[in-house]
Amino acid sequence: MRAAFATLLLLTVLALPLLARPALAEQGAVLDAPEIKRLEPGGHACAITFDDGPGKYTPALLDLLKERGIHATFFVLGEHVQKAADTVRRIAAEGHEIDNHSYDHPLLRHLTEAQQKQEMDKTELALKALGVIPHFFRPPYGSYDSGTVRAAAEDNLVLALWSVDSLDWKYRTVKGIEAQVLPKGQVEPRGIFLFHDIHRTTVRAMPDVLEKLAQAGCRFVTLAEWLAEER
Ligand SMILES: [Zn+2]
């Protein structure tokens, strides 16, 4: 069953690259770490994602991404979107992708399906008011249940987790973060990388971290680009 699902997923991606996202969303696809590893495109594609913002350090992050010509993916909280509309507009204007990370970061498994849907819808509305249409939903703490999957599919959102966790909420130094995203002995960095742009220490570490990843061969893409690549 799982193999058949994976094949269907793969065929959909190969046959309909432009329509892949809605098709995947309708199937209730979940891009969890094993699925990400299975779908991994070639050529060291690295999708850098930032959760929980936008925050007060996001503009500095945007400056350094712009300097390096890197497009990232921002999983924003609805409650922050309303407070930082200008930053959200800037993220979009500078070619980054903006996706849905719930309204106020609850543990979704403790909510009913209707409440979970509300978390998605409120953020969706806040983003649409700014002209942004999200394509992915990332559940807070990576924690979800079947209700989350159904609610995301109804909103045409693909549930997207990550395959490389920087643990930047815990490790507040360049070295600490680098040890997570580029462990010793790792020769082929790739995947969907998780960071948080609400931490000053993360934003400060990003120039070095991005440089190290680039030196190791990372080709930076957004999440939609990662998913649309041919395999
Ligand atoms: Zn989060």
C-alpha cells in the first residue's frame, strides 16, 4: 500500500510538475523525512526553510539572503503576519516562498479537526489579504494527526516537514548549528533544512552556515522548486 502510494506520488510528480502541488495536496500527501529522502532530487538541492516568523530579525536575514542571491521558504505564523505585514510583503517581493505554519503555534494533536482547520484558515486569510497564496503547511513541532492531513488537503496544502533539523532553538552558535546541518563525514548535503528566523543567533549564524553548505555543494532552492524538480 505504501509502495503503491509512493509510486503514485512519483508518477504524479513526473507527469505533472506544474500541477504537482495541488495533486499531492488532494492525496493528503505528507512530506515527512522518509518521504523527503525518497523524493530527493539530484544535484544537492537544499531547501532552506525558516519557521515561526516573521520576527524582528527577519529583515536582517532578508538582507543577507539578497546579498547571496538565495531564495528561501518562510513558514509563518498568522498572528505574526498581521503584525509584520510589511516584512511579509518584502519576503514575497524578494522572491522567497511563504507558507502556512498555523495561526499561533498550538500542538495540533490536542485540537479537534475543526480547530486545526481554523488554525490553517486564519493564517491563509491573513496571507491572502497580502496577496500571498501558500502551498504548504508545516505543523508546529512537526506534530500532526489524520485530522491535520485532511484539513490541509481541504485547503489544498501539502503537509511538509523537514529532513535536516538545525536544532537552532537549542544550539545558539555557528559551530553548534553547523554540527547539526553538516555533520562530520557528510559529503552530500541536501534535503529540506529547518531553521527559525525568530532567533537572533540563527540569523547571525546564517552567513557562515550558508557559506559552509554552499562550499559542500548545496544548490539552494525553495520548497516548491525542490518538489517540482524532475527525479
Ligand atoms: Zn514552529
